Amino acid sequence: MIFVHQTLSDMYNVATYQELNPAVFSIITFPFLFSVMYGDWGHGFVFLVLGLGLILAEPKLKDNIGMQALLKVRYFIFMIGFFSMYNGLLYNEFFAISNDFFGSCYENAYMKTDSGEDTDRIECKAENCDCVYAFGMDP
């Protein structure tokens, strides 16, 4: 059986002269770096459910010839979904819509002024301006 990720790594170069196989390292780093680029917990949830479904349904699907390619990458899809959900929650993104779970510590002073001043300051709402979010970034 040909492992799909190993074939992808071999497309760049094959390890020679007793070098380490790069597929061992990139099997973990690729899903994480993909999720840094694709950090959205809505889309990550879709990948996670697809990967989990393939993992749980593997005994039923292993005889299906059309599903053999997806079954080879089921753990890879699951890891992409897991890391994408994690980074999506950090970025407060759900299907490209910003989430405001904990509120913001800052307010835009430009939107607050009625005198017509053209200021682009951001003022801290907290008393001591040492606001810490429970999880994620400022929305």
C-alpha cells in the first residue's frame, strides 16, 4: 500500500545518504501550518467531522474501492480539522465571520465623537488597561 503523504513528500525529493525521511516531520507540521493559513473553526469542523466519520466508518468502507483513497488520508483529514478548529477559535473566525465571545477591551474613539473630529485613536475601556482574554484574540 502506498502512503499518500509519503508520495507527496517524494515529489519534492527522496531522502538519500542516510538522511531522515521528511514525511515523518511534515505529517504533523503540514496540518498545523495549513490551519494557520486556514484558521476558521467552521470549516475546520467540517474537516473534523469528515475525518472522524472516515475513521469510525473504516470497517464498513474498507471493501469499497471508491473510498480507498479517502481512507488512506482519514487521520490526515482529522488532524487538519482539529488544528483548523483550534486556530479558528484563536482567530475568532467562523465561516469568515468574526466572533465576539468575550467582548473587546477597546473602543474606537472615532465612532464615539459627535463633534466631527477626525481622530483614529483607540481607547481602552478597562479601568487599568490590562485586559486579558480567556481565549483567543481581540475581535
